[in-house]
Amino acid sequence: MALLAASPTLTLLLGAAPEALPRRKADFSFTPRELKIRVVISDLLRTTDKQAMKMLDGGYPTRLVYDLGVYAKGSRAPSSVAHVEISVQWDPWNQDYIVQTALGTAQPTMRRYALRDDAIKAATTLSVVIAKTPDIPRGEDQVHFVQIVAQRNPIQTRSSGSGGAARGQDRDLEVFSRWVGMFVRSRPKAEKLVEFRTHPFYVPLAPD
């Protein structure tokens, strides 16, 4: 997962305060190394959306794009960002649904589901690393939240990338610049856009 500390200048670029967004529930867990979020965004691709289901069952790929930013309470700039892309597609030859997931700029992983509902559930449930635990201040007075921008079949695709595979800090910069560019150019445009922030959370103090 590509992560990067935010530049102070980002405060001037993002515009609207993320704390003004509606709140949703998410679950957080952590290890000594990583902070992880699990959140369900079922309204991004509902089985009751007849047009979306018609396209999906017709063999057309449905692309779901998730951008996440970790904010300290009161901050206008994210301390860490993450990018996830998920593709869902019906495979008529094998009679199942393919779900491909790419974290940051890593190569996608693939899973297959016999049932459409199971494929959609997998594609709209995120369980990803969003920060390095040592980079997050601990304690009840160190409150954070995560801003999430979820898009279905966005009109603005990937930001222009380099020809070779990025590594290390280059990957961090690519994910970070995508997050900045998404707000500098204009608000994201997609078939469906869901934007919210999680309820506040904190990382408990490490045991003595």
C-alpha cells in the first residue's frame, strides 16, 4: 500500500473541509507496523440499480475506485493517503464473476465468485492498510478520521503515469499526486460518487 506524509501546501489545494462531510461507521485495527480500515460502501454498486446490473451481466467491466485520506482532527491536509481500484466483470466462458483488486500501484489480485451478489459484496467492502502505525500519534487526545471518495466508472481515469513500474517513494508520490490532482482539477465525475468521512478514532497508547 502506498502511503505518504502530506505536504503542508496541500491545505491550500483541497478546499472544502473534510470534517464537513457526512459520517459513516468503519472498523479500525492495528499492529505495531500497520493501521487498517474495514468499511462497507454498498451504495456504490447496488443490485437494485437495474442499469448497473444490466451492464455488469452483459460482460462490461465495472470499475470501482476508492481514494482514502487519514486526517488528524482539525487538520485540512491528510497525513496519509491510499488508492484502491477494483474491477468486477462477468466471465461468460467460465460462468462466474471476476473481481480484480489493485492496491496503490501494485499488480492486481484476482478472485472468482459464482454468485453476482458475492462478487458485488467483495468489491464494495474495503479492508486495507491506510497508514503506518508509528506515524500516527497515539492516545485518546489524538483523534483522527478517514475521508473516503468512492467512484463507480469514473470519467476521469488514472492520472498520467510513467512507462515503467514505480517503486518505493515513486509509488508513494504517484498515489499522493493522484489524491491532490483529483481535488485541484475539479470534483470527481463518475456514474456514481460516494464521499464521506468515518467516525473519529484513536490508536491506544502502547503498553509499558
